[in-house]
Amino acid sequence: MHIEIKRGKEMPVVIITFHTRSDRFDSEYDKSKFFRELHGWKQTVPGNGKRYTYARKGVLSEVPHIKVSDSTFIVPSAEAKTLIEYMEEWADKVEFEMLDMMMRQREFMRRLANEL
């Protein structure tokens, strides 16, 4: 077995994972609203014979994060408050968990750059 210890400046991060309780949403529109407000969305509007596309920002647009899966994100602890507050607004329909950990700052920045 080989164990490697890498040195570098570490930063506190939070892993946030969630799952929706479909039976608790009032409608598909309500569930869609949760995801649109979280991830943002593209809106296409026809006008004057053309189509205009607008990028609508979501909560994750404002928070630096690494997407691990559709329902799991790593965010710097200092930036997690916004995401936690959003999840708490939906607490009756969405269950979420958090795990505090440390991550090398260089690794976080490298993965963040790959997300863009």
C-alpha cells in the first residue's frame, strides 16, 4: 500500500447533498421552480421574427462550487451560507445534508476552472 501526503494550503469546504421529496411538491411546476432557482435556466423569447435567448441566473450562479453530481456540490465554507439559506427555504420539500471538510485550495481552484 502506498500513501502519499500532499502539502499545500488547505481551505475549509462544505459538501452539500440534497434529494427532493416528489410527493411533497404541489406540482411539477413547483419542482421545476426549485431547480430553476437553484441552477438558473435559459429563456428563449420570440420577437420581430427572431429568437432571443437570455441566461437567467440561479443561486449556484452566485456561489463558487464544484458539481459532484446533479444533487451534490462542494462549496467553500465562507460561501455556503447562500446555498444553505436557499435549501432551508425549501426544507419542507427538499432534504439536504452537509459535511465539513478541508480541501487543498489549488485542487478546488483547478476543479472550479474545469466547471466553467
